[in-house]
Amino acid sequence: MLKYVGKRLIQGLLLLALFLALLYLLLEAQPGDITQQLIANPQLPPEAQTMLRERLGLDQPLLGRTFNYVVNFFQGDLGLSFTQYPNTVGQLILERLPRTITLFLTATLLSYYLGFSLGKIMAWKRGRSFETALTLGGVAGYTVFYPWFAILMLWLFGFALNWFPLGKFIDVQEWTGAAVTANQLFIQLLVTAFIASFAVLAIHIVSRRLSSEDLGGRVRSIGTPLVIVAYVLFWWFNPNRVLVGDLLHHTALPVITLSMVNFAGVMLLTRSSMLETLREDYILTARAKGLSERSIRDDHAARNALLPVVTSLVLALSFVIGGGILTEGIFSWPGLGQMLLNATLLEDLPLATGTLGIIGILALTGHIIADVVYMYLDPRIRTSQ
Amino acid sequence: MADILTAPPVQPGEAPESILQEPLWKIRLRLTRRSIAANWKLFVSHKIGLIGLGVIGVFAVMAISHPILMSTVWDPAVYHPVTGYHAVKVDKLVVDVVNDPTTEVDLTTAQIQSNPFIEVGDTLSIPQQPAPPSLGVRAGIDRNGVEVSASHILGTDPLGRDVLSQLLYSTRAAFFLGMIAAVVTVFIATAIGSISAYFGGWIDTVLMRFADLILLVPLLPVLIVVSALFQISLPLLGLLIGLLGGFGGTAIILKSQALQVSVKPFIDAARIAGGGHAHLIFRHIVPNVLPLSFLYMMFTVTDAIALEATLSFLGLLSIPMSWGIMINVAQSQGYFLSGTDYWWLLIPAGLAVSLLAASFFLVGRAMDEVVNPRLRQR
């Protein structure tokens, strides 16, 4: 298994290098010449122009320039932003990266969890009006014009009902004089969330190893809520409770909107995948054994229906990332996507390409994770070594 | 089969063509017609596909009606989707304290806007844009200030242009884009999938790794950055979506189908009969992959419509008018959160994108059940 993961990582790095090279070639292929902006200042004497050209590495052939770009990217040097001059692209991206990862991660996990749970029930109740209604809702969610949907959500929940703020990351008034910055607090929030989810994971793994099935179930049903309660209590009695609440208040609506749209696709896919597994012989066997409906559905059918859904994660990544960018743009939520949009509109090319490169890395990471999860879930691959 | 080959038993020594009493193309045509009829029956048994087809039909009528209306009923100076202009005049009563802003205006505003000698109780006619939808003909002024009457069933946009005309015009653009993207995607994906499955080996490896690379790249951010670097028109966008789709995910799916076909006995038979590579691929493998290709054509149209609307919503394309641009205008002119008050600016365009995309998706789903026998309900 480790060997497979290592192989995927090396492949991923190669793909990334190729992607970055293509990105640079795209820059070179644009009409006009971006480098002339820097060099061809008529007030510079010709010697200075030559010197500048050499210092920027522009005297090298195309292949050398591409190689330089890729190497610089891997070293974390993404250049300077045109529009926010003294800042490097790397600094700007680092500031916003945690937020975007959070948005993508929570929306993906939420939509997959809900979509899978509902999808399997839909397949189970095929032909009833419940299923028809959900299918229609799913198709509507899957094909709705996303920016429009997000605007309507913002209008309904942010403006008409006034449940959520209209955008941005924090409410500035509440943060004046605060001892921590929004980013510090946000990262603390993330780290504790990770610790909590690892605790839940550990409880699950340990409880499955326990000798008796009954005891394991009890450990799970007590342990998981305990961790969640502990997590909530930790932040409830934290001195920064109000500020954390403000962060969550601003994060909620973008996450909900993005999840709602992604969830529809997962639900439809789970349904059709489930319908295929339900026709297998082992389901008939399970029925003949007299197992309960719930056991057949969850333990026999849904487990096998999960595989194509995980595969779809790879295809859906592009969808999630696109949706995330639009979400950030519409809710003016300062993440990577909003930065990409702004940089594009302002023609800040180093920032735009740098952000796109980082988004490519995010997609690649998601791709590899989905592959590994798939491998872990499919015993035919897991045990084949 | 008996009614296809209505021919006397084969005599030894006779050439096979001569035993057929009618030309080969007629038989082929009849076979095709019969298989279409059978598939149509299957397709019709799914209501969702029919609903989708119906909606597409309505949109097609909308697309055709725009040029006809423009050349007959609609005056281009008023109704042109981009350059038309008509400010509907609304009579408002001048009052001291405004209770109902749709019919009343306060004295100070009236004095500033029209003449300083106006008094309470007078009526003032104010050019209004955006104007709300109404079925009747309304008086107003055109771009040069000349009095013109016109009706705006879906109202006018913040720049005084007819929303219905924009909606109809954009339908044509959406169909045009969807068609280019779908045809390019299917053409490339079918060719790549068949060639990759037929030859295998290093050709397969190169093409499929390339498909992996394209699949990996998130489409929307790439198109956003590309639109910053290049001017993207509608045909170019269709071509781009088609290329990225055709070399990416669709090629992988069609390849797996072509792989199933390429190991069938009739391929071996054709090879032994002396068929070359091109003959085997394009006469034997491609026709068997085509049904699935058509299916993915539908899904490509869905994606293309949504992508175009998204990019033009962001204001990144150089095209005159589209549903995305209509929403972009409403947003950039400050009607972003207007909600129900200015519903005709946001709802028709957004609904049109969603509906057309959904109907192609539904047709695709229904076709899926025709093409994949495994999915049919017991």
C-alpha cells in the first residue's frame, strides 16, 4: 500500500511540473509580450535594458525560461504581485490558503456525507413519490446556474431574512482591539477541528477492533458525541468566543450554498450506483438469509455502491473548485478564488497564474487522496500485494 | 430477418449482390429506421427525456423567433438586444410626503428633475429604466429623445433595453455554443477513444495520460486565466470547451466502450477479411461507440451552457449578449440584491440557463437508459 502511495506521489509531482510548464507556455503564448512591459521602457539606456533582460533570465531560450519558472515555483518563489506591489504572490496566497481549503473541505465532506446517505435511501425506495421528488430536486440542484443560485441564496438568507451577514470574512467592528488576528484564530479553529476529527476516527478504529460487537457499538455511540461536546465546550469557554462565533457566522452561508449544489450530484450518482448493486446476487443471498432491511441496505449494498461514488470525487473536484471560486466571488469571501477573479480582472498576471498553480496543487492533492481512499475501500486492490 | 432479405435461396456460383432484389442502401436505410423506431420507443418510455425534449423544443422556437421578430415586428432602434434603447415614461403625482414611491414623487426631486416651477398636485412624467414588465404598449423616449411607444412584456434592463429581446437573442447564442462544443468534443473523444483502444501500447498510454492531465486541471479557473490572456469569442469558447472535454474525461469513457467493442469476434473477422487499420476503426469500432458518444454530447451541451453563462457573468468573454451578461448587467448596475422588486432582471435569465442545461441533462439521462441496458427498470 505504501508503495502504491509513493508511486502516486511521484506521478503527481511529474504531472504538477508538466502543468506548471503548460501554465508558463500559456503566459508566453498570449498576444503581446508581458516581458516588454518591464524592459522596454524608452527612458532606460540600452545597456540597462540588456542588464535587466539578463537579470530576469529573459535572454535564455524558451525551454530555459520554462524550466526556470517551474523550478522557481517549486522553491516557493511565485514572483511579485503587480497590483499589491510590495507583497509577493507567495505571501498573499499563504494568507488566504487556509480559508479556501476549509471551504472546499467542509463543503466536500458535507455534500458527500449527506448525498450518500440520501442517495442510498432513494434507491431503496425506488418508484415512490419520495424518490421522484428527490430526483427532480437533485437534477435541479445539479444543473442550476450556480452564480444565480448563489445570488438568490445570498438575497434570501443574507438580505430578506437577515440570518447571515452579506459577505466578507469578519465583522470589523467586533474585531477592533482584539488580541488575535482573524487568521490566527481561524487556524486555531482548524487545528482543534482536526484534533477532534482524529479523536473520532481513533474511537471508530479502536471500537472495531474490540472483541465484542456490542461493546464496540456502545463505545462508538458514547465516544463520538463526547468528543463533539468537548469540542463545542472548549470554544464556548474560550475567551475569544464572540470572535469565533463571528468567523463561523460569516463562513456558514458560503459553505451551505456550495454544499447544496455539490450534494445533488453525489445523491444522483449514489442512487444509480446503489440501483446497480441492488441487482447483484449477494443482495439476494442476504435477503434469503433473513437479514434486516437496514443491514442489507447499509452493510451489503451501500458499501459496494460507495466505490463509484469515491471515483466520482476525482471528476467532481473540478466542479467543487469551480463552485468554490464562484462562491468566494459572490460572497466576497476572501479566499484564493476571489483573489484569482480579482487578479484576472485587474490583469495582475503573476498573481493570477500563481493562484492557478496553487489551485492545481489542491486539485492534484485531492486527486491523490481520492485514489488512496478508493484503494483502501476496495479490498480487491488493498489485499492484492 | 426474412422480410429484410426477400430473396430466393442462394444459387451456388452466383455473386452475393445479385441475389438482392433491391439495392443495399435501401436495406441499410430500413434497418436504420427500424432501430431508430425501437430506440425511440425505449426513449419515450421515460418521461424525463420527453420533458427535456419538450423544453428544448420551446427554446428552439424561441431561438428561431428572434430574427423573425426583429425583421418584422420589432424596431431595431428600440428592441436590439445590445444597442436598443427605450425609456418608458411613468406619470407620477407630485406630493409633499411620499407614501408610495411607484406613483408619487416629492416636490424637491420633481423641481430638480424637471422644471423648478412645478407644484404639488401636478403630474410629472419620468423616464424609467429598468421598467417593470407589462403587456400593454407604453409611451417613452428612444435614444435621441424622440417619443416612441413600445411594449415590453418582460420589462427593460437598467440600460433601457428590452429583456425579452435579450432573452431570445441569447437562446440562439446558447444553442450555437452548445452545438460547437458538443460536436468538437464528440468528434475528438470518439476518435481518440477508438484509436487508443484499437492500437493499445504506447499510443494508448500517451493519449490516456494526457487525458488524465486534462482531467486533473480544474476547468473554470483555467478558463478564467485564459480569458485574461486572450480575447475569447463565442466560437472560440465552444472550441476550447470541446477540446478540453474531448481530450479529457469523455475520451476516457469512450475508450473503455471502444475497448469492449475491439475484442468482439466481428473485429477479428473484418481483420481477416483484409480490413486495414482505418477501415477497422472507422467502419467497425466507431459506429458501435457512437450511441455512447451521442449521450456524452448531451452532457457536454449542459456543461458548455453553464460554463459560458458563468464566464460571461464574470464579464470575461467578448460576446455581445448572453444570459450570463444579462445577470452581469443586473449585478454591476446595482440590482444584485434587489430580489423580488426587480425580479425580471435576474429571474428570466437565470431560469433560462438552468432550464436549458437541465433539459439537455434530462435527455442525456433518458438516452443513458436506452444505451445502457443494465439500467432499465426490472
